Amino acid sequence: MSKEPGFSSVVIVAGGSGRRMGRPKQMLPLGGKPVLVRTIQAFKQVPSVRQIVVVTPSCNWPEVLKYISDVEFTDPGATRLESVKNGFACVDKSAQIVAVHDGARPLVNPTHIGDCLQAAQTYGAAVLAVPVKDTVKVAENEFVARTLDRNTLWAAQTPQAYRREVLQRALEEFGSQKDATDESQLVEKTGVKVRLVPSDYANNKITTPEDLIFAEALVNKQVIYRTGLGFDLHRLEPGRKLFIGGAEIAHTKGFLGHSDGDVVLHALCDALLGALCEGEIGILFPPTDPSIKGICSVDIAKKVLGIVRRRGAEIEHIDATLITEEPKIKPHYDAVRKSLANVFEIPLEKVSFKSKSHEKVGEIGRGEAAMCHAVATVKITNRETI
Ligand code: MG
């Protein structure tokens, strides 16, 4: 990472032993990746973050490096505050803003990270926080001593970000306070006012086994849509069967090809593969392979559907436009749509199919060939497969 003056550094503290979880919580899998890896990846998405220092035992370093490069590591201390100090010692001297983040908060929103860094730049110190949902009681000898006014209460999260000199002064003057549960307490003692930056409740610290279950549900809920484009053209030859979108249409000509030449299925398969960056059907089914000569295009589509499913994706919508002079396609719209819904195993309302003539222009206009343009949109619900 290039480190021009004014950049932000983040210290990610992941030194915990996982007393409550049985093993270090930061290395537990969440949606297929260690919690700590997801945490680091959130900061990788923030443009102003140019240095990431991960404070974690050296036994965790190789596992993190399987997923991420360009991070720096240092060993944790005996307490959280000692770990923060170790991380701060590794921070580049030209960093203007230094943020501290819990390694066990993997679902921090990168936009909120950016908000926090910006607020630190403006106010000197800032923490992400959410309004407290529960009514909070102060206890004395197992009885309620008093009830706090919930409207004034915020739960502090991380990152907590500071102008470099603000954090440095707080660590130097109050860094021996072993009971401090976050750095902003130390900064508050120096007299700097800490700005509250609204966050969300997904930025929870994974501390107990049920926290991990909630986090897993949130990861799996995250949905990404991708769209791909497909195109195909085949010659029309007399005496061959005509297949359009897997439906056999009565006509005097059919598509010439290594397979049955179904341009609509071929274009849609390429669109689906395009949405997943998986190449094109010529790679999966090389026209030079004699073993697949005469292959039914429905078999090609089923193989592509298998790839879609292996990637944790589902087909959200397909749309194909067949450009041909003959036969007239409009009477077959319903049959082709039903066939496509059947081949791709999706409801009819997710299938669009239409046709255009080529106004008697060129080879397509003379009925010597037909072509198809297609788009496909897939929904990916498991981020691990992206
Ligand atoms: Mg083709």
C-alpha cells in the first residue's frame, strides 16, 4: 500500500484467547472464512485506510495470509491495552488518523468506518456507537440502585479513531489504566471530546456462541446481484430439426452446429457464465471435441445450471431476443418461455423471450442464419463463493 501523508492506519486487535468460546473467537469460521479475515476485508474496502496492523498471536498469521496480503502483524500483549500499544508502535509515523478496531467485529460497515475516520479528522476523536436498546439499571448488592435515562445512553463499538497525536498522548498519559475497556476512555481523560458516529447493530462483537450464530445469519442474508451478457449465431440449414430455447419448433430448416445449434440456449448459457465470470460454453464444450458431437443444448444448459448452483447462486431473471427472419416466432413465445423455465428450473415469471425480424437485410434477412442476444441476472447469497 502506498502511504502518502494524511492517510489512515488501523490497528486491529485480535489477541483474545477465546475463554468464552473454547478457542480464539477471531479465528472461528464465519461464512467459510475466519472472523478476523472478514474484519480485515472490511477495512480493505475503505480507500483512506493505507496501513493495517493486525495484533494477533503469530500462530494465526499464516491462516490470515491465505486470504489477504499487504497486512502487518505484531504480537499481542497481556491486556487489550497492551495489545493496542504494540499495534500503535507499528503505525507509520506519517499516518494522520489511527483507528483501533476489535478483530471480533467482522460485520462493520465500510461506509461507517469511513464516517468514523472523517469524524476523527474533524473532531480529533470519534467512536462508532449505537443507541442502547435495553433499559439499563445500576446495581448495588443485587438490587437496582437506579435506572439510567436510556435517551442519553449509547453503546460504544469500534472502530474508534483519533488524530495520531490525540491517541499517542492518551496512551502515554493514561496507558497504565488496566481496567480501561476501550481507548476512548483514556482520550476522554485528556479532555478531548469524543464524537459519537452512528453505526448499526450488525457491528456486534462476537463474544458468545450465540453472537456467532447471529453473525452467520447476517452473512448469509447478504445478497449480491450480478448480470451477464450472451450472444450467439448459427446458420439455418434445410432438413435439420429446429430447437429454440429447448423447444422443438416445426420448420423446414434447423440450426447447423456441433450441437443442435440452439442459439437461444447458447446465448443464455453464456450470459449466466458471464454473470459469474466463468468464461463461455465454448470452453466447457469445445467444438473440436468429437465425443460431444450432436449434443443436445439442454445438456449444455444443465451443466451451466450446475455451475450456477455450485457457486451458491440462483437465477433471478433471464431475457433473450432471437433475431431471425423465419419461421415467425411470435406464435411460439409461450412454448419457448415454458421450455426455458423448465430447462433452467425457474418460475415462468423470471423468463422473458422475444423475437425480432432482420427486415430482410443480409444473411439473417435471407433466412440463412439467426442470432440471439441474452442477459441473465443471478442472485448470490453466500459471499464465500463470490
Ligand atoms: Mg452456439
